[in-house]
Amino acid sequence: MNNWMYTLYALLLGIVAFFTGEIVTFIMLGFILIALININTTLKKIIKKDDK
């Protein structure tokens, strides 16, 4: 996925969280999403480096 898709996904989750009152859950999901994106990016860099 591209960064704009992550932004769209986070925006949709934020809207749903606002209407359901689950703001803390939204913040925690945001932290988890950021961590997973960082892990994914790091693994891609390792694979790219290993292929060379």
C-alpha cells in the first residue's frame, strides 16, 4: 500500500472512532499501525540489501 492509502485508512478509522466514542482505541490502533509500517519498511530494506 502507498502512504496515501494509510492516511485514508487512518482517517476512516478516526471518523468511526469519533462517532462511537472510542478515541483511546483509535490512538492505540494508530500506534500499532505505525509500528507495523516501520517493521514492514525495515524488512523491505533488509531484503533489498540481501538481494544485492
